[in-house]
Amino acid sequence: MDEREKLDAKKNELIEQLGILMEKKHQIAPIAARIISTLILTGKHGVTFDELVKDLNASKSTVSTHLDHLQHSRKIQYFTKPGDRKRYFIINPHLLMAVIDETVAAWECEENVQKEILEYKKRRNELNMEEGLPLFDLDFQKDLLVFLREATTAIQKLKTQILKNQS
């Protein structure tokens, strides 16, 4: 097996692995997850409808249905080439930014709730100490807050770098 064949086999393996992750994380249909995975691993030159049908071993109607849904949900888009009637599908370039923004918003919401939980436990510990009751261990909440802040900072730094590279 030459290097190209090895890379093609690895690509197919990664499409399947990423597809399974997307199915679970984003709760999307298996073929839709494989389409997105294929587009991620293909890059900017895009993939045609016929290539998706062939590579995913799926019916034309199934691929068409999922392509329509993914386009309507703005996860993917297509472009055409002069003199070529085919549509080339790619990941929506703004999708990553939207995912990062959603992730940051979710982590910030989680951080706010965890701060409130920490404050509650601190106040409860003050009362429990006076009453001789068991105290909450605050280390978990503190560590979780540090993680959430550092993760949020890291993903925002990634977003800044991506935006810088795009310009």
C-alpha cells in the first residue's frame, strides 16, 4: 500500500470516528455526521454530490436530504467553478466561530452557576460550623471555576488566532 492509499484509509477511519462523535455530541443523523466529517477532512476544495454518494455508500436521496438540511441549518454551503455544473460542498467558514461562541456562552453560564453554588456552600459552612454539622469541601467548586475560566480564555484565544489567520 502506497502513502496515498494509507492516507485515504486513515481519512476514512477519521470520517467514521468524527462522525460518531458528532452523532453523540450534536445529536445529528449518521449520514449528516459523515457528510460534515468528510467536508472537514477534505478542506476548501470541496466535495461533489456524486463523491459523497460514492464515498459514504449512501443513496442519492439520503445524501440529498441531508445536504439540504445541513445547508438550511447553515452548517455547510456550496460553490461552483466556472464551466463546471457541479456544486462543491464545504463547511460553512463561519460555523467554527458560531460553535466557539456557543461553547463560551455555555461555559460562562456554567461558571456563573458554579460561583453561586460556591457562595452557597461557603455560607452553609459558616452555619454548619456554628451548629457542629459536617462542612462542604469547597475544593471541587474552586477547581471547576479555575478550569472554566482557563478553558474560556483558551478558546477565546483560539478564536482570536483563527480570525487573525483569516485576515
